[in-house]
Amino acid sequence: MNYFFGPENRREDRWEDRWEEGWEENSEWGWIWDERRCCFRLVRRCRHRRHDDCNRRHRFHDDRKRDRFRQHVHEFLGSTRIAEAEEEPHNHRFAGVTGPAIPAGNSHVHRIETLTDNTDHTHRIEDNTGEAIDVGGGRHVHLVRGETTFEDGHRHEYIFATLIENPLGNEN
């Protein structure tokens, strides 16, 4: 199967980018993994027999759809809920940057991996965000809810939202 890449992201070895699981049946658009950029990209399926003809003649026809899935990350920060309320009540703080967008249904999620601060122990947070939550102006956040790893005889719950990517709306 051939895939269409716009001239700005065409590579010599297009077959490294193949990710057939990203194609929904009869879909014109599909996700592929781009090794060079370390992210998924939404590309248009090529319906021509000669792929070179396709690269010369076509452009993305729906820029809004392409831009909707452009790669981005979010900053996040938060505090865990208090644990060991009867013995040694405490919580932890954490911050970081998500991984790139991962396709999920009609939206996307991000991977989060970080450590909490260190009082006398730390906890790992490894989770995926929820799907994008529209906050207006073409921007979105993601909700994250879960539990830390089990350390020092306990774990902590957390719930937080990522920060808005590019809050000022400046073009990159």
C-alpha cells in the first residue's frame, strides 16, 4: 500500500514509516510512526499505482484535519493526595512534560512518566492522559487520574489536568 507524504516531510525511505494498524478500513487518512521525528503522523492514503506521481500531484486537501493532529506536548504539575493519614500523613509534588500525542479514536492521549519529590522516599507516576478536553480557542487539556507506585508501604492517588499547550497562541 502506498502512503502520501507532503513535500515538506518526504523521506528517501518511506517504507520505514509504514504502520498499517493505523489505517481504519476504507479510511482516507491514517496514522504512521515517523522514526525521524519520534512521533505519530496523520497522512493521506495514496490511491495511485505509481507513488512518485502522487507526490508530485497532491497536497493535503484538508489543512484543518492535518493541523488538528500536529505533534505537541503539554507541561504538567501537581500534588498527590495525602497517604498514611493515621501514621505519617504526607503528600508529594511532581512536574514534567508529556510525551508526544498518541492517536486514540477521534482524539489523542499522551504518555506521562515522572518521579515525585523526595521526602524520605519517591514514587513513580506512569500513566496515559485522557483524551483531549476542548477549552476553547482551538486549545485543549488532558485529565490524568491514577495511583503512584507502591513505595515505603503505601501509594498515593493523583488527579490533575495538563497545562494548555502554547497558551499565548503564538505561531511556532
